[in-house]
Amino acid sequence: MKRTLFLILLVLIFSAGTASAKVVSQPLSYMHDGVSLEGYLAYDDAVSGKAPGILVVHEWWGLNDYVRSRAEQLARMGYVAFALDMYGKGKSTEHPDEAAAWMKEINANMDQWLKRAMAGLDVLKKQPSVDTQRMAAVGYCFGGATVQVLAYGGADLKGVVSFHGSLIPPSAKQAAGTQAKILICHGAQDPMNAPETLTAYVNALNASSIDWQLNVYGGTRHSFTNPDADKRGMAALAYNASADRRSWQHMTYFFDELFAGM
């Protein structure tokens, strides 16, 4: 009887501890080059001490509920996740023409593109619960290209993951300054990256000393991780549940390797 009561007490204590753990999220305002920006921070309040920090970069639609949900997923894995804002506070859209215009304002100038992304990374670094020696970045679509820009710009990251991002081959100078390992998760039928673009990308990385890997998912188009992709009315976009699941698992393995023993 006493043993049974003891076991019940242990279960209640454990349940109370796990019930109190939750993902905490909040908007964070910051500035860059005179532009007011608002990102989204997520972390698990049950994690004690400092945790790896993961920067999350949105699709060309802007910082919306989709990318917030990805930050929360990462928080549930024990990371401190910060979804940065590349466009400006409140700027998200459902219209591809507007999204394209906002994206072009950023990626027309590589130097400003890098600086805007670095401003978000600086916000993440300043969070007291972040271990700045263990940091990585993930990005989707436009965000996938952005994390490559961060890597080539010498950002202090252990690694970056691009999900269906535009493929940006590094110059020899950029490759020489790249510290981060690179994981590319790419759809084999992504019409936004032509086969010759993929070939040129692989050739450029092979000519460098960058530690990189490329996973290509068959029968998969652009935006394959976003369940709302099919609602956009664009033939190039399609959600693919298996590619979504597999790419997330590949990211998980990648992070395990990046942060092992640290």
C-alpha cells in the first residue's frame, strides 16, 4: 500500500512539472536602417539554462502565422526560436504581386539584404536564454535564400537550412568567408529553380570548401512545407506532406550534428 501511494505521488509530481511547461511566445520590436520591424520569439519555459538559438526567416509572403508556427515547433524541441521580420512591422500579404515587390526591395541589394537579416540575428543573440555559441538559421522560400546570404556573409552560425529556397551559388570570396554548414532541402519539380540553376549551384559548392549537403525530394514542387501552398492559386506551389516530414527530420539530424558535444 505504501509503495502504491509512493508511486502515485511520483506520478503526480511528474505530471505537475510537465503540465507547467509550455511554449512562451511574444512579439519583439526592433529597428533597422530607420525601418520599424517586429519579429516573433518562442521558447519552452521548462528549459533551464541557455539553449541553442534558431533564427527563422519567412517566405516572401512576410511574417505570418505559418512561420510563427515553425518557431513554436522549434521551441517545443528545446530551442529558442526567433522569426525575424525582413519587410516591416505588420507587412504580410496573400497577394503574390505584392509579395514579389516587397521581396525585390530587399534582394535587389545584396549588402542591404545581409544587413537586414543580421539585424534579426542580433536580436536573437541578445536573448538571455540563448547560447550564442550554438546558433543556426532556417528559412523558407525567400527565407531559404536569405539564410544562404547569411552564411555567405560570414554570420556566426553553426549551420543554415534552406527549405525550398532560391539557390544562390556563392562567389569564391563569399565561399572563403562562410563558416556555417549548409543543408538544402529542395523539390525535384520546383519550377522556380531550373535544372541548370541546380547544376550551377552544385558546381559552385563543389568548388568551395563549404560543408554542404543537398536533399532532393521527388515529385515535389515549390513551397512543399507549407500546408496552405495549394490555396495560393499558383501552379508552382504545392504542399507535399512526405517531403515536409522528411525535410524536418533531416533538419533535426543536422542540428543534432551541429550541436553535439557542445
